[in-house]
Amino acid sequence: MTAKIRRSAGTRTVFDVLLSWLFIRRTSTEKDLADLRAGTTLKVMCMSSTLGTVKMLSIGKGRKIPHLSSGYLHLSADGITWQNRLTKEVVPVQGPFGLSPSDKKAGHWKLTRFDLAAGDQQHVIVIPKADVPLVTQVLEAAAG
């Protein structure tokens, strides 16, 4: 039997937006948490420059910065993993977890940037603001 995987309330496609405009499908954090307890794996859009293989982006005059890779944070009862959207690289994220807001801006008004302490590693993640309560509750539950 394959596990059910679905997008979280804040991770929306154009089709999801159209369905919500027509009042056909509306999702919420409460429904996400109930589905997670029932065994569904949730995919949260998550960009990171430190998870997975770090690519350096040239910005001129010999300077380089880490490239922000797009991917999904898979939240399940079995654990938390991050998967790169393009290369399909899967990175397990090991606890204990600590999540704190970052001083830097995310670059879009619907996104927020966090500093994630996972085990002995530090990561920078950018997730949708609508998914912040879900991600914080899942990380707190995994830590405790």
C-alpha cells in the first residue's frame, strides 16, 4: 500500500487557487494536522540554500553566493525529509529541531524565512506564511 501524499494548505498550484475561488476546495492548517495524524504525508513548498547539494551562484567580480534551491519539505509520522524539486535529491532532516525567524527577508510577501537548527546543523528555509503553524507544530512534536 502506498502512502498518501498531498500538498499542504499553503503550498498551492494555480489549479488549487481556481478551485478555492469557486468555493470547491478549501484547505486549512487544522485539516492538514488531522490528515497528518491519520497517516497522510504532507508536502510543504520549501526553498533552501543549505539543504542538499549547495550550488554557488556567481554575482560578478569573483563573488559568489549560495543558490536558493526549490524543493518540498515532506512531513510524515516516519520523519521529515527535504526533496529538491529539480534533481529529486532527498535529504533526511534529523532532530532535535529549533526554528527561529530570520533577520533577512524572504523576498516575497507570501513567504517567510526561518533559521532551522536540525541536530548539529544550521539551515535556512523559506516556506509559505500559511504553512508556518503546521511546520512549527510538526517540528515541536518531533522534538518532544
